Amino acid sequence: MAVLEQGVWYPNKDASELTAEDQFALPSQIEAGRYHLYMSLACPFAHRPYLVIKYLGLDEVISISSVAAKRYSNGWEFDSEHPDPLYRADNLAALYVKAKSDYTGRVTVPLLWDKQNHAIVGNDSAAMAMDLATRWLPLAKHPVELVPAALREEIESLNRWLHSNVNGKVYQVGFATTQAQYDQASETLFDALEQLDQRLAQSRYLHGEDITLSDLFLLPTLVRFEAVYEVHFKANKTPLKAYQNLYRYLLDLVADERIRSTIDIDYMKLHYFFSHKHINPNGIVPAGPEIEWI
């Protein structure tokens, strides 16, 4: 994975080789019109805050744009279809350097930008999604309690479990370089999906009868599963449709127009199949599969 080190782009250097990474604090002031979310319609982690913003109706107070679907050696780029609306930058790395000229770390989405101070105020998707779902609620057009106080600890705990066993684990399946790595990651992932299927036999959503932030953590992986992960990442031990309760849950969530508006399967497929040349060297994007809910 490429990184910036002291503001210099290293396309073949991994974050594990850095002695430290710069961190950004979330905004102390909640203010309509001041912030912009840079995200990717392909990235499941950037999908988290994007879902919160759209579901709560915060898109009227926080502007949003996506980077381009195709990723090259310069990392996340902008193009004519998905330009940088603020500075007309060529790529996301330029914004990290604009915010901090000697920035060291990964160049990732999501990225929350302070338009007033020309600064980054967050690039941790989990923390950003939690902040948007709680502190930003007074500015929401649809002020839904995604993190009820009585459930906050349970939601945070489940979100961490989802990240380790589902959201991130499917990448370990796809990026495995040995059979042992693949087998171990696949077993963990599909055990987790089985647990979720059993959990959803007891309730409509992960924490009962109402949507919570945990549902918006799980959903980004589910919507990519059939079109990308089962094919591109070889995450195909059990078809997603075989999990009766989990699939019912997926169909329930994507039926909500605010949620559905955040999903662009064609963009996702183009990004994954074109950009991951170490998995798909020729960058050929498959025509299928047909998916029931699209």
C-alpha cells in the first residue's frame, strides 16, 4: 500500500514500514456548511460515514464528493466525472499535503475536510461515523437515534467485532498470498456470517427492531459481497443468499431509498476489478453476476 512520508509519495512503501503516522482530531465545532466529506463509492469503510450522512439527512449541512473509481500508482485520484470540488486537485495525496506539508501516513478515504481552515479533521471511518451519528444529530433532517445511550457500549463492541471478523476479514481473504492464510481468513469470515445469520433470526436488525450504527457498519460489506467479494476475493465458501436471515436483512435495508442512494455497484466493480492488478492483472471487469436486489 502506498504512503506519504514527510510529504513525499512512495507508491511501493507499506504503512508498516513507517515509524509513526500522523493523526487528525475530529472537529470541535459542529457547523452547517463548513465541512466536506471526500469518500469513494467503492470503499466499504468510507461507506460508513456516507451512510450516516445520507440516512440522517446531514447531506444538507455536509457536502460530499467521491474520488474516481479507477486507482493508479498515485493512489486515489480525481477525474472529470469525479473532480475535486474544492481545489481541483489531481489526487487525494495532494490534499493530505495541502493540509500538512510533511504529512506521514496512509492516504485514505474517508477524509473530512474543514473548508474554513483548509484542514483535515478526520480520516478514521469508525470514529467519524460515530461522531456524525451522535454529535451531529441536532443538525439532521431525519434525527434518528442510531446510537441510543442505553445501547452505546453494545454498539461499539459489536462494531469492533464486525470490523475484525467481517469488514476487514474479507480483505484478508482476498489479499491472502498463501493457501493457509486464505483458509484461516475464510473460516473466520464465514463463521462470523453464520453467527450474524443466527442473530438475525431473532430480530429485524442487529440490536432489535430499529436500525442502529452497527447495521450501517455491516451493510457496506454485504452490498459488495455478491458483485465483488464472492468473485474477486474468492470469498465463496457459502453464497450470501444461502444465509436466509442475513439476506432478508440485506433486502430490508436496501429497500430504504436513503440507504439505496449510497450504493453504486457499477462503480464498485470498476474500482475493484480494474485497480487490484495484483489479483486481476488485466483489469477485466466481469459482466455479471445478476443480483436480485439491484
